[in-house]
Amino acid sequence: METDNIKNNNSNFSVKPSYWGWLWFLVPWIVVIIVYPLISGDVAILESPLIIFALIVVVPRIISTYRTKYTITLNQIEIVQGSLLGSQKYEIPLTKINQVESKVGTFGKTLGYSTLLLDTIEYNIVPLNYVPVKSDFIKEVESRFNGFTNNIQKTKDNPDSTNEFGSIAHRGHSSQAPENTFAAFDLAISNNFKYIETDVQLTSDDIPVIIHDDTVNRTSNGKGNVKDLKLSEIKSLDFGSWFDKKFKNEQIPTLSEFLKKYNEQIHLVLELKSDQSNLTKQVAALIENENWDKIAGNPMSQIPGLTIISFHLEQVLRSLELLPVVRHGWLVGELTDTDIDIASKLGIQGIFPYAKLTSEHSVKYAKEKGLFVGVWGIENPEDVVMLRKIGVSAVTSDWPEKIIEHIDKNNDK
């Protein structure tokens, strides 16, 4: 069956060309080699060079089609093109595709396959031949391409570029209280820091919990990977004493607890810390269950609000697919024109580069594309003056009060 060609690996869809794509190609050769000799009784043809020619033409065609495979991921189409000697892989980012069109010819209508035409920026028209019509592959390619196109339009209609400057409290007020605890978050809010960044990843029992490191070693009295520990085990740990004994037995909250406590009080910048494939589903469910979707459409410069970010581009795209109304940002190292183009093309509304690798040109270009620009990794509060001058809209730091202090000083000059 044609649908047996489809393989679903998390968010990836793969399909092999329809067998009919090369079986019909055999028909004239079967007639020449088998049917004609049987009907005419003339077997001399079997000794002619035509047989050798048939083998030279038909066998490579069969092998190349058999070795060919098409895959759609969250951000690109992968083509494994088979040949007699092996196969070669090509990758076409969805950002490089202008149009997708499915063509079904006369044979295709009868035998159930189509040609998927990709109008690309770099390679002109790229045909994906003999794609089974009944497969989900064509629908998935068209759906993801159209989804990106719609997200691009949303970004253009609702640009997040702003002249206002925000100070984002990194893991709460983490210079004054143990990071990613209610103590740190409450302290940030009490000091009127309403932009709060925090991290989320899954426990072994699939509960989203607020923690930065892959392990609990640094910030608790326990040991082990977060993904290998149950929530009950994590809740039994002391996440405060490492910072100061007065915070003894402080715990880290689950995402559910966090969302319940701070709904409509802050603009949450939530980092999907791990690349766990189920993380985005669990987070999306909680966002909707705790009614944070009501404020999800607010710009990144607005309180209350919600922005979801990650270094893992696939996580950003998974989340964007599940929560299209939520603002999303991509964490990067150096801010390059290529990254800006990718973010803009994919409908991502913000980009968050490393402060030291952010230039005036890149910030200007990002804003021209309608992107919100926030930086991380600032080492000196005084650098905020320069970052603000080149157009950066927000800074994530452990000492938000010092950021505000330098902004106020600069405003008074």
C-alpha cells in the first residue's frame, strides 16, 4: 500500500517514491523482451544488443528510484537522491522555498502518484517525483509551507520593534536569591521587575519543571540528571542553601505552579531548555490550561505577556506550530543576517543574541525585518548604554536593578 511508505519520526515525515514510478517504466521493455517473443515465437531478439541496452537503462532506474527518499522536517525538506553507485543528500530550507505545487499527470491519476514542484530561491524548480497521492507527505509539505507564510504575514502586521527598553530578570532576581525559585521570582516582582526569564525542562515522569541546568548538582543538595529524576525526587531537594543558608529548603516550582501564581502579573520569557520532543506538548497544554493564552498575543514589549524562546530552532518551530498566537524568540550566539532572515521567514517574532556578538548593523537589519531584539550574557551593566544606542530592545541579566540604574542615569544626561 502507498501509505506504507510514510514514516512519522516525531515531527519528521518521510516518503519513498511510489513503486509505480518505475514499474510503468518497465512496461515497454517487458513487451519487447517477454511478450513479443512469446507471441511471435521469435526468440532471436533475446540475443540482440537491445537486451544489453535494456539492462543498462532499466536497472539503474529501478535502483535509483528505490534508494530515493523525501523527508519534511520542521524547517527543511531533505532529498536523498539514489543512484546506481549510492545516494546523495540535498537539504532545502523552507526559508528558501517560494512556492509549492503538486502536479498530477495522466499516468499519475491512474497509478496514484504526483510530482511535487518546489520553486526555490537557489535551485529554481526542484521536482519530487512519484510522490504517492494518498500519503500525508504532500499535505504536510503544503501545510508547513503555508503555515510559515501566514506567520511571516503576522510578523509584518504586528511588528515587535520598539524604542522602549526592557530589563529582564534572569531566572528571577538571581543575584539576590537562589535562581529559579519562588524566592527569586517574588523578589523580582517586589522590586517592580516585571520581565522575568526562566527555564523549563521535563522530569522523568514528564512534568515540566523550572530549572536551568541539565543536572540538579549545582543548585541543590542532590545529584543526577533532571530528565532521570521523578518530580517527587526533585521536590525533596534543597535548592536554597547553596546560595545562602537563609534560603534553606527552598524548592523549584513546576511550570504549572509558576503559571498559576504569576498569571497576568508579569511578562514571562520562557526558555525551552532541553530538546526533549515532548517538552513543547506539555508546555503548550499548561499554557492553555492555566489561561495564559489570553495574553499570549501581546507584543514582547507589553506587560502582561508571554514569549517562548529556545536555542533549539526545532523546539521553537514545534512550539510555534502548537501555539501560533504566542510570541516566539530564537536564542543565538552571533547575530547574523542569515539568522535574521531565517527567523523572519519562519514567522519567529524575536531574536536573542549574545551581547558581545551583537552589532549595530545586525540590530538595524533585524528591526527592519520586524524582529524584537533582546540580548543575553551581558557582563558589565555599563554596556547597556551602548546596547540601547544601537537599538537593542531588552537585556537579560542577573542584576536588573543595575540595568535600570544605568538607563536612568543615561536618560538624565
